[in-house]
Amino acid sequence: MSKKSNLNKVKSALILESSGPNLVNKLLKEVLEANTNTLQFFDVELYCENEKIEGFFALNVPIKIPCVNIEKSEYRLLNFDVNNPKYMFYYMKLKDDIFEKELNFDVTLCEEMPRTVVISERIKKALFNANLKGLQFSDSIDITPQERTIYEKI
């Protein structure tokens, strides 16, 4: 980071997007570690100019599964590879039953949008119960002017 004016904002953030993995602060890491067994966390060195910012970790989500309800979503295909389609979503709606099967995990990356982290209702409740502030949850994302995205925020 180069602007010192963003320093307090960064220090108080729970999650930071980066060009690499998402960075999570220590509080979020502890809640996720206590409630999951598939995530990996790595130490990072984060600086704002010459000042080192402590307490952030790179988050690795090793599981990636299909999460989008294609029939209820609006998108454009960016390629024609039926085995590995690439999408540009205008409206993305998650499937209702992502975690309802007998799965051994509660956090996954969305196969159709690999930068999107999807969590189970159980993990969402754990995050709410931990009284963390600054997260938002949605089962759909709309980038059109129709404003169909509804967020739950803590």
C-alpha cells in the first residue's frame, strides 16, 4: 500500500482483497479456524509505506465446487469450452443446496467465479455470533441497474 491515509481503514478491516489470496485479520482467522478444518492460513508481510501492519494472514480455500444456479443467473460465456466454461455474470444466483449434501466442508471457492468465497449457513452463524463487524453476505450479486442484490451485513 502506498497511501498512509488508508492505514486505519486497513488495520480495522476483517478481510482485504489482494491481487493474490484474500487477506484476513486475526479475529476472522480465529473464528474460521475454530469452525472449519479445511482452510489454510499463511503469515504475510503487509506494509503501508514503511510501516508494517500486523495481524493479517493469507487465506487459502483449497476446495472449489460449482456454486452458481446457471438457470437463474444472467451471464455471457467468454469461451466455448464445455468442460471448462468461463463466465461473465450480469446477475449471479447461488444454488440453494451447496452445503446440504453430506459434505465435509463449510467453505469453498465458487468454480464459476474463482475469486468468490462461499460459506455455509453454519459458518455465517458463527461469524454473527462472534460479533465481527464489517462483513456482508449475499446469495446473489447483480451488476445490472435492476438492483436485485440483497446483502446481510454484520
